[in-house]
Amino acid sequence: MARDKHPPETLRDHLKAETGIDVRTCYQCGKCSAGCPMAEEMSLRTHEIVRLFGDNRLERLLQDDSIWLCLSCETCSGRCPNACEPAQVIDHLREIAGQQRGALGPRKVRAFHQAFLKQIYAHGRVFELGLVMGYKLRTGAFFSDITVAPGIFTRGKLSLRPHRIEAIAEVRQIFERCGVWDSPPGEDEA
Amino acid sequence: MGGVGVFVCHCGENIGKSVDCVRVAEALRQHPGVSHAVDYKYMCSEPGQALMRQAIQEKGLDAVVVAACSPHMHEKTFRKAMAAAGMNPFLCEMANIREHCSWIHDDREEATQKAIALTTSTVERVRHNRALETIRIPIERRALVIGGGVAGIQAALDIAEAGYEVLLVERQPSIGGHMSALSETFPTLDCSQCILTPRMVEVAQHPKIRLLAYAEVEELSGYVGNFVATIRRKARSVIAERCNGCGACLERCPVKKIPNEFEQGMGKRSAIYVPFPQAVPNIPTIDREGCLRFKARARGSTKEPCGKCVEACGRDAIDFDQSDEIITEKIGAVVVATGYELYRIAQDQPPESPQLQGYGEYGYGEVPDVIDGLHFERLASASGPTGGKILRPSDGREPKTVAFLQCIGSRDPAKGMAYCSKICCMYVAKHATLYAHKVHDGQPVVFYMDVRAGGKGYEEFVRRTIVEDRAQYIRGRVSRLYRAGDKVRLHAFDTLSAEPVILDADMVVLATAVRPRSDARALAQRLQISTDENGFFREAHPKLRPVETNTAGVFLAGACQAPRDIPDSVAMASAVAGKVVGLFAKEMLEREPIVAMVQAQLCIGCFNCERACPYGAIEHVTLDDHGATREVARVNPGKCMGCGTCQAICRSKCVELEGYTDEQIFAAIMGL
Amino acid sequence: MKRVGFYPGCTFRSTAKEYDMSLLPVLERLGIEVVELPDWSCCGATSAHVTQELLSVALPARNLAIAEAQGFDTILAPCAACFSRLAVAQRKMAERPALAQRVQEILDRPFGNSVKVINITDFLISHLTEIGASVTTPLQGMKLACYYGCLLVRPHGVAHSDDPEVPTSMERIVAATKATPVKWNMALECCGGGMSFARTGSVIRLGRAIVDDARAAGAQALVVGCPMCHNNLDLRQKAMEKGRETKPPIPILFISQVVGLAMGMAPKSLGANLHFVSTRDFMETLARLDRALPETATHKATNKEVG
């Protein structure tokens, strides 16, 4: 159709062009929110996120923390009668949010993901001790999990040294070519 | 004077906007053989037709070309006008300069040139037209109604009342269909059987209706007005003429635990049974898979056990040696009223519908106390397995909270059914109302997406259910349900108040999708009609011809064409009866003479045409060719639908379609 | 020995050490040699796909390309999350040629997207007969709740061989060890995934509902196929008891530990003493059961004739 020849402008058009998913098929039945394990903690529920997405309300969506609470459990996508893939819609929003500096979600969630990706960039694999330390430094949450920490060490479940893969340059190149970072963010970067 | 007359229609702006009709007429006036060419605003109007008639009379035209819309629209109109002017109607052809030209082109010059070409081509073609006579065929004035539900019953009665014979064939032992299993009907809350059984009895007693219950149509051959139906009368093992319906055999039968299909498996019946007390005909049937004697025979045993029914019968009406009887009947019109079945949420779906999925999130039908609408109807029925009390199937206790889930299967493209089943919003409201009336401290909860209540009195009915009968309507689909203790737990979300809802219900009723019967496709093939993308029988035109099929003489009534409630099924049945009676009221059936003709001398007897013909219209005849005989093809003009496939496939070029001969077609091509 | 490509994932030798200790011996007993992908890198897990789709496909694609270069047509990823990331990447590239093209440009490695990824339950199911044949100390009716979590069964187009709403593969594996899978309701409810640090409260809430339901169904242990699920339900189980009367703990076992026990392997060798929720009671109950195999049919017949 002539309409689809124009460059994608709206959130809906952009998602459809990239992935083929069309949120217009959503008829707001609420089945996604009904099965969402985080619904009781979210202020914007799954079906509302899809609705606002379809209405191109990016600002409204990024002002809210709800998209960062999604666990990607895919229960919603599995049961949606119209195959709208709400879990993909939310991932798409998270990617857009990451590109816009001003809208980056709750601090702890953001900090975790940054710390995790930094591990991959640094070593090629996640060195868990490094992950935890990086996370704690970003969030200042030094004393939570303190009760379980000794247990992990005594059970030999955390190595004290990271294992760096040989082809680490290849992994770093992936990050750079994806345009995620040119170099990893420093510890103090929020 | 003779010659061809050309009439170019502007069709208001429709053609006139893109095509310069004046120029088209001018161009045609110059064409050799055209003795009259004019343009006019609306050729199909009375003055337009008068122009035609006038020209024909004044100029003694040989043939006429009307350059206008599609023949689908107005070929009939203009041919009638020809006839009115005393000319053979088949000497008139239409050049489609609307759908084929003005509607699809923007460039006025190009469109006009194309219109001139199309009209010229048609002029060249029409010069080879011959006068053809309408074919008249006799009509067998007997109707076959397949299906004895409320639609079939209504159609049969209406046709019979008009004075014509009806053969009503029903596959179950009794007529009545799904309506006889309902408790009360919306919006009046009439007792379903109370309003239906008088009609059922009327059918049985009507002098013009021959009721064949426990029978099936095996084959239908022939064509409109002249069908032959082959019907299998299944053996009840009871001699109908001797049986007086006393019921003694049912009582004496020792096999009493067969799940009763009529009660949706919630009640039991005996091996010799009547499906429900008000059955018509009230003649028992022996279920050969449940009967001890028949089971022994199937094992190969020579012993003849039981026979208690024979002992009980005072009229010697039981006959274990009765077999199926095949009969053939001549039929003029067929009414298909075979109804629907309900979708089941099980993991195993019918193999003829590979696109369907079950609902694992609702337990695939294995969770106790999760039932469907027909189960609920039997619970609510005074003559049902619980005497009209709403009781849980698992433990027989009265449920205090019943959840009703709408749209189970319907409006669910992921499960393979994108359509709306139309009746569920209303019957769910009805169920909620009946439950609230029967269980005074019971709470009905309805989970819905929308409420569709478009019929007369329907909206008011639903409002009463909510306002007066305290039904709680929650807008949101249930994500999953499962057994928690002795309750059924549902995880849902109220999209209007934006709150999660976790409900522990005592019983859940699913409004499952209305589907075509699993054997619908097979029946469609037997009757040579089509099915639509959802498997329902296909109507000839969804807006203007909703009760006809594309096969002349076969009509549709009721839910077999699409989900439909009782008032609309009855209305449709009466509409069909009108069509049938209209057909039968003609003296003879007229049909277009656009039929194929075989030049027998040239036929080499390869019968490719027979293999290709979709209508079974080719016959074998013996030709005496100068002393030597051989088998050649002949087209039956009654069955031939004028598709032209035989003409295309004939090796020796000896078949031609009247009105579409090779001569005519080549002339049209060369005339472009 | 049958060879299968192997993608261990970042937790396999650390926080999910029990999985490593139990899975490799079990596979060896089944006659399967695992060949670890050389120099494999992290699949990106949750953090990649919430940051950028391209990254979330490119990181797993590198590993698929390594597998392809090694000549494998299928690789086993025992961590459900790693499996999901690899399989989703594989499917997205297959369905979206434009995406596949971009990934190819980023990778600098030849890559034909020909490698299939298999998860632990599908893998063990395909060896069900061998598992049954290798059982020497059956688990004799021990009640186990099979917990699939999310990524072993969803998205359905990716984790495809079992029904996403009523799966049976783990139950069939458990049944092969002669343990009894219990009927319970929370088998498919999310444990909280990667939110163990960032939303610990949510993980505890979700985990509590899962463990409570398993307990109510009479389970003596809960069986998992994912290091994240194990972490959330094992390490965080004590915290679930906060603020209420403590309920009897339910140990969390990896499916490979269950199979290993049925093969006669010692609990300690399977890492059973490394759990946070002690497996001691479970192992003691197991030890007290008469776990000899039933008499063979011929032996019985001989007795009959003699007697």
C-alpha cells in the first residue's frame, strides 16, 4: 500500500518495519496484564503500555519505570490472541529509552545492566564477583545480600579471578560496531 | 436498414469522468457495420431503454452493443429491453467500459482510446451472435430439508404450508437440534422446549411433510429442479409402524450407564433409548455399541444375550435384524439447515481443522468444574440431569461463585478463529440471570471484552442482568485458570479499574466458539456447495444473496452458514422457504442458453471434457456414423453451467459454447 | 561416544557449580561426549536484550558462528536463559534477512546460521530410553515438583518441542528415574529472572508463591533446569520466610542431579552439599528407601516352577 512507502515515523510504524509486529491488532483485552507476574508492582500495566505505544506516547512511557520491571518471561506474548508480542514491544521501548539519555529507568535496574555489560566488554564472560562489585559501587547497596555473601564463597561458587577469553577484541568490536559504547562507562557514571 | 446499434452510457460521472463518451459514440459511428451510435447519461434508466427500443424499431437493427457497466450489473436489463422491442435478447452484448476502463484509469485520453477499442471489439463479436432460445426445464416440486433443528423445522413448515411436499431428513433419532437442549431462550426467557415442541409435533403431523429422522443424505446428484437424493435410513432396530412410544423397553433395558449425548454426558441413558422425553418421533433407537446383543454379535458370538426389550414390548416392534435402508427421491430444491457445533478447548483438535489450537492456559478441558455453555443449559433445564438445579459436576454442591468467560476461541486469531460467534454475549447474560435467580446467594461474575447485544430487546436484557440480577461484569480476559483446593482459581485483570483480579470460583462456564460441524466440509462436497475460510457454508453473496449458494437450487438456513441466534435462524428459514416456493411456483425453470454443444461427427470420444467438467454435464451417447458406431460426448443442457472448460480442453475442437464460439471470440480479439 | 557441542554459560562453573558437577558425569554415563565451544563468550543474557536488539543477537551469533566452524549442527545449552538467547538469535536471523545481514557485517566471521540450539529438557527427552536403561538406584516414589520457569517453554516458536501451557518433558524424565512428579500449579510462573539484585523483593515474592505451591502439593524437592531459577529459589529461599512462621524448606535440585542420583552417583559428587537450602533431609530419606531394582521376570518365573 502507498502508505507503507513513507519512512517510519511513529513507534508503531518503526516496530512494524523492524520486526513485523503490528500493535494495531491489539484490542485491549487485558489478558497480558492478567498473566503478568509484575502487574501488581507496575504503575503502567502491559496492556496500557501497548496502548500508549500504539498512540505514540513515548514521553509518557519513558516517564514511567514500568517498562524496566518487565521480566521478559514471555507469558504475555504466549497468550496474546492477536500475537502483538507485548514483551517485544517493551524491549523495543527499553532500547529507545537507552538511546535517549534522559530516560533511563530505575537506578538499581539500570546499574545492574550496565555492570553486567561491562563485564562482558572487559572479559568476554561475566565474572560474577566483578559484576556484584560493579553493581554495588553503582548503587551504594553495600549491605544488602551481606548475609548470603559468605555462603557463596565458602561453597566455592565464586571465583576470585576473572577468566578473560582470548578473542576479547572480537567481543569488544561487537559492542563498538553495535554502537553501544566506544569504551565502557566509568564506575561513577550513573 | 440493419446493422449494429451502439449505445454509450456516461453512467453519470462514473464513466463520463474518465472517458469521453461523446467521442466514443462518434468513433463507433464511423465503424463499418455500425448503423447507429449514440451516447446517453444513464442507459439503464427508462428513457435510456426507450432510446434503445426506438432505435431498434426505426432502424431495424440486427444487433445491439451497450457500452456501459459490467454485464453482472445490467446485462439482464438490456436483454429485457431487447425482448420488449421484439428482438432476441441474445443479440445484445455489453462492452464493459466502467469496471474495465473508467474505474481503473486516470488518463482521459488513454481511457477513451481503450473504451473505443473495447466497444469496437464487442461490435465485431456481436456480428457473429445467433438468436438463442431460453432453455426451459421441468421442476420436481418437492423440497429436501437437511437438518431438523429450529431452522429446518421452520423452513419445512413454511414450504409445506404453501402446498408443496417436503422431505425432512435429520441425522439424530429425534428432530429439535440444539434448541431442544436449551433451558430458556433470550431475551424472553421462554422455555425452549415449550416453544419448540409444538412445532416439532406439527412437522410430524403435517400431511405435506415426510419426516425421516435417524437418516442421512448420502448423495445428491442432478441440478436445480431435478435433483436426485440418495438417503440412508439408519436402522433403529425398532419397527416404527408398530411402536406406540410406550417406553417399556427403555425401562427394562439392563444397560443404563451410557453417557447421554443430549445431556452433554452429565446424565445416563440406556442402550435402547429415546434422547429426551419430548422426542419427535417418539420411537426408541438401539445404540448398537451399547446393546449387549449387538456387542455379542460384533464379537462373533452365536449366543443372543438379553432381549429384555423384546420381552417388554407389547407390540413386537423390536427387530434386531433390521438393516439400513437406502432410498432415492426426486427433489426440486434443497435446504441445508444442519446447524453448528461448539469448539472444545482440548489439546486434540479435529484433524479437519489443523489451524485450531486448544487452551492450555485453561487446562485443555481437564480441570473439573470447568464446563461450556451447553453443559450449563442442561444443568439449568428442569428436565436435565440435576432437575434444573445448578450443581457442580465434581461434587454435586451448589456453587456460590460462578465465573462466565466470554470469547473462548472466538475473536482469537492465535487459536485459529478470528470471527465473533455472535450469540455468546447474550447467552452468557442469560446464564448469569438464570444462575442468580436459582441460587439466591450466588454471585455470577462475567469476564468479557465487549458486550454485543444488537438484537431487539437484547441491550435491555443485558442491562437487567447487570443492574437487577447483580451480575458482576469485569472487562478483561482471564490469563489462566487452575484447580486450587476445591475451587478454580482465575487470574484476570479489570482493565476498566486497572486492578488485577484473582478469583476463586466454584464453577467456570466457558462461552466457546460456534463452529461449523466437523462433517460440514464433507457434506459440502456431497452437495457441491462451497465453504468459507472458517468452514461455514458459503452464501452466494454476503449482502444481497445470503440464503442462496452458488449452486442453483441449494439454499442455506440457520447457523450452518454463520453463528446465528434463534430469531435470525427462523427468519432465514422463512426467507429460504420463500425462495423455494418462488422456484416451485414457476411452471418451468428458465435458464440461459449459454450451454456447450458437441459436434458429434467431429468428436473422437476421448472424454477429456467429462474429466474436466465441474458439473458432471457430459454424457456418453452412441453415434451411428455412416454405419460405424462409436461413443461420443453429449452435453446435458440442464446441467451445463456454461463455464467453457470443455471448449478449452477439447482435442478435436468439436465443442463450442453457445454465445462464446471460437468465431465470436476471434472476432472480438481481432476487433481490438 | 556421541559428540555434542556444548555452551556452558557464565554461571555453569561458578554460582551453578552443582549443575556442572552433575551434568557432565550424567552425560558421560549416557555415552555422550560434550565438546565445549572454544573461547565462547557471554550470550548477553537479559542485560543485552533490554539494551539493544542488535547487540542481543550479535553476542549469541558469535557463539553460533564458532559452533558452525567446529562443524556442529546442534549445540546443547544447559542454562535455559543462554539457550533462549541463542535460539532467539537463531530464529530472528532466520526470519529477518536484514537483521542477519547486519549481524554478519558486525561479526567478521563467516556465518550461515545453520546451527540449532537444544535445551536441557529436550536433550534429555531425546535420550529418554538411555536414561531409563541407566537407572540403577531408582528414586522410588520421591515426590518432585518439576519447575520449568519461563524459558524452557516460551516463546513457543523457539522452545518448541513441549506444550507451552501443559509441558510434560521434565515429568517424563523424572518418571524415568522412578520418582513421582507431583501435580502442581506454579510450574510455569516466572521466578524473577535476572532481577535477583535489582529487584530482590520481587524475586522473593514470586519465589515464595512457587515454593509454597510445591510444598502444598506434597513435593519433597523442586527440580529446575536453569541456574537463574536455581539461584532465585535456593539462595533466596531463606529470605522468603521473613515475616512469617517458617515453613519446611524445599531443596532445589537440578534435573541433572536427579538423573545422577538415579544412576547411583553419590550426592556429594553431584554438588548436593553446595546448596543454600540443605539437601540433607532429602538425601537421607532417599537413602532409607529400598532402592533395589525389582526382580527380573525370568527370576520370578523360575521361582514359580520350582515352588
